[in-house]
Amino acid sequence: MKKAVIIDDEAPARKLLVNLIKKNHLPIKVVGTATGGVEGLALIRELHPDIVFLDIEMPDKNGLEVMAALQDISTSLKIIIVTAYDQFDYARSSLKLGAKDFLLKPVDYRQLSEMMQRVIGYGYTTHAAFNKLLEYVDENYVQNLSLESCANHVHISPGYVTRLCRKYLGMSFKAWLNEVRIREAINLLRNTDLPIKEISGRVGYNNLNYFYRQFNAITGTTPKNYWNK
């Protein structure tokens, strides 16, 4: 699980990012938010995040000034610029200062998900074999996966996979598999007009009732609330 700090003077923008990360179960934990550059720099020094979502236009210190101040803090810190479309050229210039990527406001799930895959890839943890397992699950969730089959794929024991899931994900293997499937179901519900039953099958659930139960357990609501009818 990667730690993230959000620095943005617009409360709705901060809230939207937090909600997108939580609702779509991305492997990111927002450990702090700030309304300006000075406050944001203090949070970064205190919390040592892996990722910083950074607005360009802010009071006291703008995004570029924050990036300049971060040069001496950490070379592994991944900075994501979050900005409005009319500041696109300004944001693009920030890549030269070390930003890994940028998001255009208003941020949506597809944009965020694609960007995180580019920036983080599957390197969510420091354990190479477990990263390969996460990648395997992300790419094969529609199959009839089990703890044993995935453990065999990366040549580690099921018991060790269970311990790694608890350590890095804070949940069981089965819970993680269900989160991956439901995350993709949400994407299909929002961005296609496919029937819910077909979406259930496309993300690996052959039993529609079981899909509904898992969806409700993870999101607290039903697929119909996300469905792009």
C-alpha cells in the first residue's frame, strides 16, 4: 500500500481524489492533505509519503516552488501534478522538474487508474514475487483463480502469500481478489451500457447473487447505483 499526500487549495478537488481512491480500492492510502505549499512541504517531511498529488496554482508556494523545495528531500518521491486544462502547458513544463505525470481537473476514475498504472506499475511492494502475483491477479481476475494457483504461479507457498497479503494489503487473498474484480466492475458499470449480469461474468463471477453480495460488502451499495443505463 503506497502512502500519499494531497496538496491542493480547493477542498472539492481534495475530496474528489480521496473518494476516487477509496471507492475504487486503489492500493493507495491518503495519509494527509494540505491547502497550500508551505503546509504541504511540512506534511511531506513529517509523513514521508510515496506519492504527492500536487496542484499548480496555490497560495504561499505554487506547485513548481514546492517541487523545487522537494529536490533535496527524496529522489524516490513520485509527484503527480493536478491542474486545470487551461494550465496544461504550465503542467507539462513541470515534468522537466521531476513530476512523474499529471491529472487534468476534474479528475475521473479512468484517468486516475491509467495514470497510477503508468507511475506505479505493479511495484506496490518491496517483494518482487508478490508484485508478480498482484500483476497476475490484475490481468487474470476473470479466471477461476485460487490462493493455491496464484501462489504456484509465482513459486511461493500459499501460507506465505497469505502473510504477504496481510502485511502489504491488510486483507486476505480472497478479499483482495474480490476488490480487484469489483473495482473493474465499477469501471464497466460507469463507462459501458452492458447489462449487470454480463458485467458480473466479465469480472469473474458466474453467480449473480454472489456478485451482488460482494459488491455490497465492498462498496456499501448495489451495482445499480453505478450503472450507466
